[in-house]
Amino acid sequence: MSQPSSSDNENYSLRKINQLAFDAEKDSSLSLGQHGAVYKTAAGALSGGPWGAIQATATAVVSVTSGNWTNSDATTAVDIAAGATIFGNFTAITLTSGKIIAYKSA
């Protein structure tokens, strides 16, 4: 049995890279927005979580409770720049100021 040529190995590697990129894109598109989202413009708590991401459509300040942030389970006054997105497993979100889109994780 002959050894694969270097071009065969390169083609295989490129196919694997493309497949991994496709899988990553597919996974992120399913987790962001496919379970719903809430656009919030008035201060107050959001209901209906859990949440996987928070995107600021205008500079925002939020308080969050998260099971996977190592710094603190309850974090207050998190500044999010306009256009930025933060990710986590948020069980509670309260908007203090600004405008956000909160993406459900389930």
C-alpha cells in the first residue's frame, strides 16, 4: 500500500479545518438567538432566562448573577460598551441603564 502524497495530506487537512470551522459556526448560530432574545430599553430585571449572552446596543450597565464567572457569582455594575457582547451562564440580569439584547441559552 502506498503512502499518501503530501498534496493528499494537505487536502485532508484543509477539509478537516473547513469542517471544524463549519461546526463552530453552526454551533454558535444555534446558541445565539435560536432560543429567543429580549430587547430591553428600560431599567429593571429581565425574566425568562437562563441567558447565554448580553449585547449592548447602546452603552449599558447591568447587574448579573452567573454560575460560571470565577470572580463572583453576583456581579453589579458591569459596564458593556455599545456594540460589545459578554458571554456567560446568566441566571439573572438587571438593566441599570442603556439598551441591551439578552440571548436565551435554553
